[in-house]
Amino acid sequence: MTTATKRVFVVPFNEAVLGKTGSHPVAVRTNDPGEISRIAASVSADRLHCIEVSSDSLAGLDFKKEWLALPLVFRLKRAGRLLDSIPALETLRGAAARFYFPATPENITAARVLSSLMVKTGLLLDGEGADWDALEDLVVYDSCGKVPHSSVEPFRYVYAEYKNRQADYNELYLEKEGTFYHCDAQGNVALSGAALAGGDFIGTLDKADAIDFSACSLAAREKRRAPLLKFEGCAVCPGWLACGYRNSAKPETCGMKPFMTALLDAAEQVNKNADHNI
Amino acid sequence: MRRGGRSAAAARRNRGRQDEEKHNMPNILLTQKCVRSCPYCFAKKQMNDGDSGEIIKWEDMVYLADLFSRGGCREMRFLGGEPTLHPAFADFLAYSLTRGFSVTVFSSGIMSDKVKEDLRRVYKTVPQADKNVSFLCNLNDPELSPPAENKRVEEFLEEFGAWVMPGFNIYRKDFSLDFLFRYINRYGLRRSIRLGLTHPILGESNSFIAIPEMQGIVDRLLGYLPQFNQQDVVPGLDCGFPMCLFSDSQLGQLYKATKGSQRFTCGVPLDIGPDMTAWGCFPLSATHRKSVYEFDDYNQMTEYFTTFAQDIRKEAGGIYEKCDACTWRKKGMCDGGCAAHMLREIAKEGGVRAFKI
């Protein structure tokens, strides 16, 4: 899902809004898994970046076999009991879908368990309450584990894009200025999900031609870059590029540095191993 | 090139040992809590010394599944305490089965309705669960157990009997096996009985069968052989019975009754506690414990603890003096009884020999 040069509109499932996105790729968001098939039928496969579905738990998800090949991204609050997911496990293993959870201690454990069962998982590092120590431990499992297991995002992304200085793992979360533009049901366009929720729009889809997307993205990045001039926070964190210095304005609450150090060390080792066919 | 008799015999012996080691299933203590307090309990040391609230965590379960997989081991046993008391017991079971393991649960059969409901779901929803999950229920004589306990055990056997192999730990001379035959027939349990001899646990004061009492135990046990044969039930004598307790005629009878499967050697079972320390067999749990994380794979662990058990046997041939010169021990057909008895004797002699081990 590397989309460095594309402009992707992140839109709710709304025929009118979708109609205004022209031939651009779209990431369609929904809170209703029941809409997945209709979304897939509404948007051509070559335009569909992904369908992002917010729901409660993996255990409560009725995953359909017809969804197997769809580029689905589930944002779930929790995994729930493994026993509840067992009947669907074979389907989940074969699906292209990835299941993201907030990085709470319970969900980090669930990501490890599901990964070991060959289900593709991811953790949301943008939320508060992330357990960085547990994440660091999971990185060790993911990068050093000798038994086949499924990838965990954003670890896989960081390993794969280790040598790419433009890489920002927030791309996985549909949050990368210059690539993703968030739209609401009224057709308002913003640079991020947070900006959209806060009403900080850069224009509307009706008048998309009037928006200087590059300039707006650059300006937002520049604004976030300003704190990097101080010798603290993101400026002294090795992971500042990979995380896109998202917490530059509030470094005191970030706490990611040891985790990012471990993640990048793991990425370096994974790449070295690959270079030496280990 | 023809190999010499001695080395060929040694090779056969080693091959036999390796085959046995391959069958050493790792025992994972999911929790130290138990619903019973059996006087002979082989996990007593572990349960007394450890933190009773300590349980195996999910991270550890994944780690162990990976560790065993790498060593080619596809079987594991869940022990306790009472393993069904672990809050994630059924999920662990489903997980292990999905990872391709077959699991034997060592349980008292005393469990809550919720656990039983979870078990039903495991059997119903996990592919091949009916083939790959079994229970070894260590049953106590109902005459010597509280009625409420008996009731719950029987409720479990009533529903899950088809997956249950009964086990009985012999800790007193006047034991009876009659109730086991009754249970097998009434509840449709598997037609074999694991018969364990209770052993001393170093550093603990548990009830066990002392060496001079063993002959009496064997004689009483063999008295049940006609019943075993008549009812088509296979006795399975667990480790620690020296072969010389049986006459040639009795060995012949035992061969028939056990369908030739009876062994008198020690398989060194590998036990792993909730704190992720490992040891080779419960009676030896006070010595040579190691963190699981010190091993790269399951084979390495097995090798370490097997070597430890062999070192004990180098210092003491067996539980009897005569074991030192025993032909059958030299031929690898008998290990001279349980190493726990030997270690107990060695420990009495002060630090010199114990230090060597």
C-alpha cells in the first residue's frame, strides 16, 4: 500500500461524495461491516485503495468469505476471546484483510497471539495509553521469532521501508500529508482525520481544482517541523522520520523513543539478515 | 563392515532411549492453584514454593508453542494445580490445537460449569479437537474423598468420559482399584489406567511409597491383572517401578496385559512452571531448575535434563545396591527405580556426591 505519489481521498461511504472524487483512488470508511460488499461493488477495484471498517471486536466480527480478496483494514477496539474467533480463523488467515487495534497491553498480547496463528494484525501507535515496553517486546518476537508468523504493522512497514527516507508509517493509518486527504459527507477536505474532525478544511471536493494540495501539505509539514529545531523531543529520537514526527508539539507525552530505537534496531537487523540471506 | 556386538548393543540402547525421549511430552503448569489437597501430590513442592496466584501468561504460551514447534514436538500436557482453573484454559486449549498440537489435560475433573461450557465449545468448534484433546483424570478413591468432590468428578466423567483416561496414584499399601473399573464401565472412559507410584519430593514431606513397601504394592497390583484382562482394560505402570519387583512369570503376565508396552525406564518428563522455569520431573523439582529462556529449543531442554538424570544414575545405579551390577539395567531395560529415591539417599550423605550432580 505504498502510495507516495498518489492522491488518495479518504471518504465516508456516500455515493455523492464518491462521485466527486473523480478518478482518484479512494479509501472508504465505514462503521458498518454490513456495508463492505456494497462498497466493493460501488468502487472499481483499481480505484479502491482500501475499505477501512471501524468495529468493536474481532471476536464479534462475522467475516464473510466473499471479503477474502478485498483490501480491508479493520480498526477494532479489541480482539476479544480467542475461542470466539476460532470458527472464523481459517477464513481470517486466508484473507487480505489486516486487523488493527489500539496499542493497549491486552491488544498487544492479542496481536502476538493472532500473528502466531497467521492472522495479519496491526497496532495503532497514535492513541494514548500505548504500552511501549510491551510493544518493544513484541518487536523482538516479530523480528527474532524463528517460527513462521504473520506480520504485525507498523513493524513490517518499518522493516520494508528502512532505507526509504520518505517513508512514514502513518501511511498505514491513512495519515500522510501529500498522499491522503480526508473528506466528510459534505465534501469538505482536510489534511488529516483530526483536522477534518476539528473543521480545519483546505477546501471542498466541489472545488477541488482550486485547492493547491501540495502547498497545503507542505505548509502543514513545515508547521510540525518547527519544534525539531530545538535539541529535544523528536530531534533526539531516532524514529522521528518513520513516525513522521507526529508528536513534535507534545514531546513530553510521547514516550516512544526507546520503542522506536528498538524498532529501528530490529529493522536494521532484518535488513542485514535479508542482505545476507539469513 | 560388521559392527561389534558391544557397540551394536549400545547403539540399539541409545536408539531406544532416543525414541523414548521423542515421546517425552512437555508438561506445562498453567497454574499452581488446585481444588484438592492430595497427600501424595507430586506438584506439592512447586505449589508450596511458588506464588499461588502465578499463572502462565499468553506471551509465555506463544513462546512455548514456538519452542516446542522448533524441536519438532507436536504434543503437550496441561498440568497444575488444576489447569482448568486458569482463566484462559479453554483459549489456551483452542490455541494449542490450532497451532497443531495435541493436548492432554491432567485434571481432577472438578471444574466449574463455565469451564465445562467452554470445553463443549472447544470440542464443537476447533477442528480435530475430538481427536487431539484428551484428559488424564487422576482419580482418588471415592471412599476416601468428600461426597461433594465425588459428585462433581462423576458429573465431569458423565459428559466427557469418552475423552478421559483414568489415572490413579498409589500412595498407600491398602489401595483399591475397583472404583476405577466401575467408572470405566459406567462412564465409558478409555480402557486403560495410568498407575503411578508416588515418590518422595526432595525438600517436601509428601506421602509416598517407601522402597521396602514397593514389593507389597506390586503384589497387590498384580492381583488385579485378571480383572484388567477380563474387563479388557490395559494397565499402564508409570515410571519408577524397578523391573526386579516382578518375577519372570509376572513380567510375562504384565507383557500380555499391557500389550507389550510396559517399560521400566525413566523418560525424564519435562515440566515447565508458570514462572517459566523448567525442571526434569516433579520429584526432582527442587534441583536443577533452569529458565526456559536459556534454551534454544525443546531438544536442547530435553538433553539437558536427561543428562542430569543420567548423572544421578551414574552416582547411584538404582534404588537398590544390587542395581549397580544388574544386567538388565546395563542392557537399558530398567533404570533402577525413580531417581528421586536415589537423590534422596545421595543428599543424606552430605555435599560430596551431591556436588558432582
